[in-house]
Amino acid sequence: MMEVDVEDLKRFLESKIASLKKEVEIYEYLLSVVEAGGTQGLKSTKGTVEYIKSSRGEALAEILYTPPIMRVVAKKKLQLPQPHLNALHRLLDGERNVGKVEYEISVDSDVLKEVLLKNVNDDLTYSRLRSGIGAILEMVPR
């Protein structure tokens, strides 16, 4: 009979759970795109998945981008102090004024859940948002 190392089994199960959670997030994102009427974009535009990482290399958030929709989903518990939330609003308000970007920030008891951005239509806007949001999230105390 084959012996199973409990630690190996635990690591395998944790890895599988993380993989399935990521898959569920992707399906939820696709559903939100369909519900937003973005099915034409899905036929002609490839989506990208990137990560905002800390200086230590840990994933802070996942960026799901299928133009014109960009979702930034927190991967860690990121408690946003008010000054950081204000900085995020200022960044996004600036993009709203310049490029007509619409946004929603989902926060639960000061913990960032998601930032949904609409009308992100070009790579320059995407890069500015990714860099700005990344800089703000990197400053969040952990």
C-alpha cells in the first residue's frame, strides 16, 4: 500500500483550491463582461491577466483586462487607510476627467475587494492606471 505524506497532500489540495478559485474569478469576470453587454469585445479582443506585485514579489492584486473593461481584484487582504483610498479616488477621477473612464471601487470594512474600470480603450490609459494603482497598493501597510 502506498503511503501519502500529509504535508504533500495538504500542499496539493491548497494548490488545487487556489487554482479553482482563480478559475471561478475568471468565470465571474466573463459573466460581468457579458452582463455589461461586452460580448462583441470578447469576439474581437483578447483579454490579459497581469498581477500587481509588492517589492517582495507577493501578488497584491490581479488585473483582468479585456478592452474596454479593466478589473483589479485584490489577492490579499488590503486594508486601505483613508489617505490611500483618497489617493485612489484622485487617480481615478483624473482618468475620468481626461479619458472618460468610469470606475467603481468595492470596499468591505475598509478592505479593498475590487476596482472595476470601464472605457479603458488604449494601452497608454491602461498603463497609467496599472502603474498608479500598483503604486498605491504597494504603499498599503500589510
